Amino acid sequence: MSCDILVIGGGPAGLSAAVNARARGRSVLVVSNPLEENPLWPAERVDNYPGLPAVSGAELLTQLRRHAERSGAEFLTGRALTSVRMGDAWYVSVGPDMYNAKALVLAAGVARGKKFPGEAEFLGRGVSYCATCDGMLYRGKAVAVLGYSDSARQEAEFLERIGCRVTYFDRPRTCEIHGEETVRSVTCDGQSTDVDCVFILRPALAPTDLFPGLETEKGFVAVDRRMATNLPGLFAAGDCTGGPLQAAKAAGEGLIASQSAAAYVADLERQARQG
């Protein structure tokens, strides 16, 4: 599937970006986890969002999502796993599928949690971030799933259905991955098990893992006043750009990022017409 602007993240920043990109006549695809997994969802009371005093996090997210849906934005539940820029387009993998867009808005929030020992070393050699992508490679074998969301349980169940022997670790705090050429075992919160693969299912990848070469500042994505990153056609908004980590700030940045992305797409189209 292709679109003008692909938005990664379905919180206030991403939904605001979707609404405003549609207002400029651009096709939009929003890739996100389920609303219920957004960190804002369980908030009982949000008092600092203009015009909606004392709204709950769930109510605020639901209203923003409905607005984006009514505007004509399309939605896809999943996690962006890899990206590559080819020519004037971005290609982003979501699970086993690939999507392309002329511009991206990164609004995936703060990626929580540092890499575990052995995670980077064995990536692609027994460490995976996607059960539906790589599960068939380990059919009949022992695997571990490190789950940090409710949807991670569903991926673990998928692995069991295709014949993997699954050990599930629910939101482990400490893990260490061991092996030689490939993964051989994992130890999480003091429990060790022999496995051939470790599926680490966080809600989102760190921005620098998803976008190699992306500039950051103090752990947050570096942007200018247009919410543009150092990578062409990639804009960012919301918590991933730094504090204050508030819904109103995120929504405002999402608006700016979408306007900038729409202008970027228009420039590409103008250049194409001029030959």
C-alpha cells in the first residue's frame, strides 16, 4: 500500500497529524498499537488539554481517533519494524508487510527500556522483534517471548499455534541473552531457559533503531521548528521529541509536523511536474 503521509503512532501527536494532513487533501495511513496500550489510556483525569477539562485519557484518545477516522485517515494496527528510503519514497515494514509513503511523521512516543545484554549482538541470529515475521523459522523449536503489551500475548499464542515451544516472560525487568554463533539461552529476572530464539515485543522500537542515522539530543529526536529531522521527508512530533510530555504539546507538534510533511510532498510533486 502507498500513501502520501505515513504516521507512526496513534497518540495525540499522531492523531493530530492525521487530521491535519487530511485537511490538506493528503492520503494518510496511521500505524499504531491498539488505543488501550497507549500510556495515556489509563489516566483517570487529564486537566491540561484545552477545552476538555477533566477528560479521562481513554475519552481523549477515543475522541481524537474518531476525529481522525471521520477525516478519512486509514489505520493499521501493528508496529513499524524497519525503514528504508529509496528515491523520493520511504518504505516501512509493519510485521511481514511493506508500506510506502512520500513523507513520514514519527509520533511513537518515548521508547522505554534499554537494550538487554546480547540483544544487539544476536539481532537476526536468534533475536527478533516480530513473531509473525520470523516465527516460521523456529517451528518445532524452543523460543522465548519477552512481552511488554497485551498484544504480545497474541503473538505468543501465534507462535504456539505454529508449533513453537514458548516460554513467556511478562514485562521482565532484567534479561541477558546468551549464545555463540546464534542464541542458545536467555535469563530473565533470574529464570533461565534454553531457546533458539528470543522475541522481544516492545510497544515500539527506539527511533534510532527504526531510522539509522537519525540525529538525537539527550535521548530525544532532534527537530527544527518545522518538526523536521535530519533525514529527508521524516518529521517527528510528540513525546519522542522531548518534554513537556503532555497531550496538548503533542497535538500541537503533530499539527506542525503534518503541515510540514504536506508541504514536503507538494514540493516533490512540483519537482516531478517540472521534470
